[in-house]
Amino acid sequence: MRNQETLLLENANIYTFGDPSGPVESLAIQDGRVFALGDREQLRQTIPSTFTRIDLGGRVILPSLTDSHIHFEKFSLNHEQID
């Protein structure tokens, strides 16, 4: 079983939407939080070898915020106004 507490995700296109220089290649996660992100070789040298390393094969990682709730009463009333 992989150690989910410490991961190094490598060989990816990681978009932060805060960096105008474009995507980065690697993302380190420790205790469920982003620990570091940046160039693949730089992180390989600085992140401890105890981190589980996963090669993502060029896949994309995007930040997200998921809020799946609705206010049903307002949602229903808005549908009555549709022509």
C-alpha cells in the first residue's frame, strides 16, 4: 500500500493559475497538503527519498473547488421564471 501521507507526483502538467510562466512538472504532498511544486529535477533533488514517487506520464493536474450543494427553494422558484 502506498504511503498517502507523502507523495511526489512527477512528469505532469500542473496548472496553478497563479503562475504566468505556465505549468510546472512536479508536486509534492505531505500530510494532505501541497508541500512543494516546481521543476521535476529540482524537486527530485530536494524531496526526501521516503516520498512515494508517481510518474503521471504527462497528465494534467488542475486546482479545484467543488461546491455541489444548491438552495433547492431558490432553484425551484427560478425555474418557474423560465419562458
